[in-house]
Amino acid sequence: MNFSTTKRRTLMTLGALALATGAHAQPNVASYPNRTVTMLVPTAAGGTTDISARMLATPLGAALGQTVVVDNRGGANGGIAAAAVKRAEPDGYTLLMQYSGYHVITPLVSKQAPGWKPEDLTAVANVISAPQIVVIRADLPVKTMAELVAYAKANPGKLNYASSGNGSLQHATGAMLEQQAGIRMTHVPYKGTGPALQDLLGGQVDITFGTAPPFIPHIQSGKLRVLATTGKTRLASLPEVPTTAEAGLPKLDATSWFGVYAPAATPKALVDKLSAEIAKVVASPAFQQKAQEQGATADYLNPRQMDAKVKQESAAWQEVVKAAHIEAD
């Protein structure tokens, strides 16, 4: 063997090693999955994001023939879980159940980079959409959105609204209501929905916003009053409650969504395979019934539809955030 042949083989070997270490190995889509899939959740257990992941994990695991494990990694406005998925191998074994408040609002309001960007992730499928509801303490002297707006105009700054924190979706929703109704309220940030709900029940705050499940028992008991849902249609779990459009505020749409994301470099064929299986789960009567029980709707969107939705929502919320000078803590 001459020197040139040896050199050429050495270079070929080094090139192969560089490819192996410098790029992710492409997973075998046909054999995927052949081990456990982990779905990270950017919140603590019990909230709608967590519920969405657990509703999906069992039937998706059955469809894939492998266990789908839910791993809660709350903190940093969703940044801990999102950054972990960003860093994961793009092989379909690490997924994220993302919450729209974190995916759309957080990048708009964060003073510092949260450790990830929306483009670090690739959309797989939306599974659930849940409008926020407008909830007030029961002894507030209003019974409709029109009366709430009239009361706020007659008492500028007197009404206060609770949110789960500065820069949260609830914070932005309150700002959107102020802008569209021409009213002024006082924002009171809390560290999570739970503390905000407790102070609303205790009468320390007047209004809050959020997905329906945590509030329904208190609405049914008469401790809280719901004025409207912020989606485009009424909730099956609250059929008597009008939409904000029906209540005279057609542009007040603050629907939350919960969708699956994967690392950005995940092959399209693998994303499409996962998305197709999720579509079947979301279309099942059992999943739709569970979503309805949570004050939500089973709402499958494919990757292209999800990307379009994020682009549209980011533009709309950016106007609200900029006008209200909202920043995260």
C-alpha cells in the first residue's frame, strides 16, 4: 500500500468520524419507537398542561407500542423543560408538551434570553385548546361583561386583576381587556394560578383569567362568578356563559393551546409519523370526552397549521405587550 492510498483512507476515516460526531445520526423511522418515549411538561403536576400530557401519553403509547413517560420540569416560565428538549437528541424520544403562554408570550416579554427560542423546537401536533374564562369574586356588583366595563369606567383603577405572574398569559389578557374596553385596572401578580385563585376566593382581588378546570367547582358552589369565555365558541362545560364576542368584545380572544414539540433537527418523516398517530388519538371519542370534561376541546393541528397559528398569535400579542409595556420578572 503506497503513502497516497494510506493518506486517502485516513482522510476518509477522519471524515466519517467527523460526520458521526458533528451531526446527529438519523433515526430509523420505520423502527421508531423501540424504547420508552419521554414527554417533558414545563409545569408542575395538576395544571392543564400536565393534564394534556397525561391524557395523551397513555393512548399514544398504546398506538406506538412503547411507554410514553410524563416528566414534569417546571420553572423559569417553561424555560427549564424547553431548553432540555432543545438540547435533546432529535430522535423522537424526547418531546415537549408545550403551553401557548410559554411558547408565544414568554419570548415577547422576557428581559433576558430564557435559554431557548421557538425556532429551537419543531411543531408536531396541537392536542387541546382551552379558552380562558373571565372570573370575578361573587360579591362584586356586576353580572355581565358590559356591567364590568361600566363599573371599571366609573371607578378607574379600583378593580384589580390577579395573574400567575408578570409576563404571564393572564397578565397579557388583562392588558388586552383594558385596551379593548378602554378601562384601567390594577394588576396583581402571583407566583402561580393557585395563589391567585385563593386570594380571589378570599376577596383580596376582584378578577382573574384562566382555563376553566380550577374554577368550575367554585363557580358551581357560587363562590365565584364567570362572566365570559374568551374563545370563539361557548364551552360545553359552561354552556350558559357567553363568549367575549357575544358580550361585545369580539377581539378579546385569549385561548390557550397545548401542543407537542420536538427538537428542531428532528427528521420530517419522524415528525409526520408522530403527528399522524397523535391525530388518531385526538379524534377518538374518549379523548374528546376527557377534553370536554376539562373545559377544553380536542383540537388537532398539524405542524404547518401550528406554525401558522404561532406566527399569527405572536403578532397579535406583540401589539398588546408593547402597548402595555409588559415585562417578565
